[in-house]
Amino acid sequence: MSRITIRLQRGKVLAIGLMSGTSHDGISAAVVELDERSRPPARLIAFQTFPYPARFRKELLDASADEKIGAAAISTLNFALGRELGRAAIEVARRARVALSDVAFIGSHGHTFFHLPPRRVTRGQVGSTLQLGESAIIAAATGVPVVSDFRTMDVALGGEGAPLAPLAHLWLFADPKRGRVVQNIGGIANATYIPPGARIDSPDLIAFDTGPGNGMIDALASRISGGRLRMDRDGRIAASGHVNQPLLAKMMQHPYFRRRPPKSTGREEFGTHLLDRFVADGRSMKVLDYDQVATITALTARSIADACRRFIFPLGRVDQLIVTGGGAKNPTLMRMLAAELPDVEVITADKVGVDGDAVEGVAFAILGYQMLHGHQGNIPSVTGARAPAILGKLTLPPRPR
């Protein structure tokens, strides 16, 4: 432990951030140089996405949809995912030509398998969250200390445990004059509002899940193609269809959209069950497959715009909506977003010099850095937690380096 502390006190440190998102596509891995004295304090060295093997992805998806999955299956997935995360860390370091012995730590979010924030519990339930991706497997494979399990302390303090990226958004996107919304569109979409000149204790700094992102679009593309497609690449299917406004209006009646922040969501609300209902409604309304994809894409765009109008615009000026994640690569979705928010500049993160794909990987390197320094990782105005907290748990490797 003393060696970790000495290394972190030397200013610049190298870290690896790992993230597996709700799209179940694979692992985002980033090599990051961290130095609080620099501006911005985090500099991306290398980034890579490692797709899951097809069989493992299916197992993960099936398990997420199976309400009766057994303990043995969950335990197996936990260790198997830890192995995939460890491989990703080793490979991204190799591609960056960085020796693992020079990496101070790995910040691993793992994969959110189940998430039930305290505000959403019903009788007989307890607020809880479960991330898979065993940190001991990662530490054993890499020989590097691992900080993981970032959500649990925030949930223990009554918070949503999500979103966790806003601290990174503040480090990377804060602007002294512009009001910005950082809109990540992964499997689930989440927004961070950063007012002009924001600091970590700014009362108007908020973030929350806006609702569906790419997850339902991907699942519908797979369904109508008989499993041949994993996504609507470049939004081509949606571009060839027409949005069915009555079906879209029906989907926008989902109660989540009206719920006030702090709030978070996942596949429990915007997953297979809702997609089944959407498809059934579409068929009863005689909506063609391509039009269904256009409509489900429009749902992501409209729910984001609706969240901005309801919860963000009343707080202050918004000059730019900066899109990160896989949704930034969908031109059809980007066009829909721009049409929904005509008074806001809708751009991708690369337009402001940030790799939008890497943001969440960078975020967990930053959160690991905060934990090892004893600094807060959550933002109570974002998550609704009772207090600021140090997030994450430390797993040491089995051998000295």
C-alpha cells in the first residue's frame, strides 16, 4: 500500500480505466495520464474497445434477461468477466507500449448486472446494486492494484449510485463561459449539465439518466434481422424508415420520463420487456419494421430533448449539447437530436478535442485516482446521496511489483 501512495504522490501517474456498458458490446479500455496540476487533469494515451466473444455476449445478455438465474451462473459470469477485463487491460497497455509495471492502478467499473436505487424500492425490497467483473481476477492477471465497485457506497448513502461519469465530465468539459450538456448515449443515455464556470460543489451541476440510448435500437435491429445484425450501423435502417408519431407518443408516456432527478435507470425499465411491448404495439398499428427502427431511434432523441426541457433548461443557459458514446456515430440519431433542440448546438465530443468513445474509460481511471487519494468520487447534487463519499474498493495484486 505504501508503494501505491508514494507513486501517486509523484505528480503524473499512468492508470487504466475499464468499462463494460449496458449495450453488452464489449469492454472500453483507456490508458490515461493523470495529474491534477495539469489542465485538463486527465490526458488520454490510448483507447481501445474489445468486443465480447459472441458466445460470452449471448450468455451475458441471456443472464441479464433471466429473472430466475441461479447463484452458480452469476458467480461464473463474475469471474469470466473479470478474465475479459484483465485481458483488455493487458492488451490496451501493450498497444500503448506501456509496461504494466508503470501502471499505478486500474479503475474497473465492471458490468452493472442489477441496479435498484433506494428511491425505487417497493415493499420487501432493499436498495442494491451489483457489478460483475471480479477485481481479484484482474489484479492476478495484471499484477496491478485494482479499484472497483464504485456504485455501492453512493447507494449505501441513499443515492442512485449513478451516473458516475459527471466528475470526469467536469474535468474534461467545464468551460468558463459556455453552459454545456454532456450527453452520453450508450445502452442507456445520461446527461450531465455543466453550467458556465462550474465546480464540483456548484448547486446547478446535475446529471441523470435520460432514458433509452442505443440498447433498444440495437436489440430491435437484431430482432428484425433474425440476429444477423448487432446494431443499426450508421443509423441506416432508421434513415430508410419513417417515424410513427402515434407509436412514439405512446412510448413517451413512460413514467420514467416525468420522474425528477436524481434518477437512474437500466435494462430493468428500458430492456427486453419494453421492447416486446413496443413491437407488439407497432404490429397492431401496422408499423413496418424499418419504421419501427426509425421510431425507436426517435424515442432516444425525443426523451433526451424532453429531459433537457424539463430538468436542465430551467437551471441556466445551455449553449452546446456534446454527444459521447456510440450514439455519436449514428448520423440519423444526431440529426433527430439537432431537430429536437433547434436552439442548442448539437456536436460530438471530438469537436471540442475529446475522444467521445473513451470518456467512460477515462472516468473510471479518474474515480480510481480519487479513491486512492482519499477524495470524493460522487457528487450528491447528481446522485442524491446524503453526503460526499470516497467511492470504490481496493484489491491488491498477489505479488509485489
